[in-house]
Amino acid sequence: MTLTQVLQTNCVKVQVESRDKEAVITELIDLLDSSGALMDRDVALDAVLTRERIQSTGTGAGIAIPHGKCNAVKEVVMAIGIAREPIEFESVDGQPVKILFLLVSPADQTGPHIQALAAISRLMVNEQFRHKLEQADCTDDVHRLLSTPESE
């Protein structure tokens, strides 16, 4: 699985408006909902926020991967948000985040969910790549960046 197979062009928001954890998760859920990717926005939002309450998905190095599994989707869907101003996310390293990958997966499909999380993790270990993603000016830049490492 590649991230560009999961990510719709209209599910990327360069310069999210929200400034706190719950609000930015809601903003990204709303982005997925407005794209038609969700069958039930409230169920998806509840799944992601419930997972976040268990343990923060702020993975460190300015990245967060909020995610949840529920029956609001038929397949894995993803939204990406880039924050110009760092957002406090209770990350494992104590640092705020600027890059957010939000995933919603069907409750009965563990494999694709784990594959998507692994694909994100593989890309985000590269500091230079993270910096380029943080500096993306538009949705096309994000898609181009995500396409390049996956094809190498």
C-alpha cells in the first residue's frame, strides 16, 4: 500500500486553522467528511478522539498520527494537515506537532490500517522529508512529496 493510494487530493489542508489537539482532529475529520469519504462523521470523530484519549498519537519529531477504527468507512481514508504554528499534542517527546496524518479505518480491517501506519512511519523517519512537508505551500506539493519517496 502507498499513501497516495489512500489519500484523495481534496483531503490535504496546508495551513490548518485549528490551534489545539481536539479542534485540529475535528478539522481533519470535517475535511474527510466534506470529501465524501465518511458515511458518518460523528462516528468517525468519536473513534479518533476515543483512541486519542487512550494514548496520544503524537509520535515525536513534530508528527501526530491520530487514527481510529469504526464502521463510518468502507476502506482506509486519510487526511493530512500541515500547521504553520505548532500544536500541543502531548507527544511522546513533549514537542508540539506541525504534521498531522489522520486515518480512519473500518473496524474489521486491521491489515490495511497497520499498513497505512507503517507507510507513514517509514516516510517520517527522514528529517529532510519532514522539513519539506512542513514547508509545502499547497496540496499539490504534498502529493508530489508523498509520491516521490514511494516510487524510489
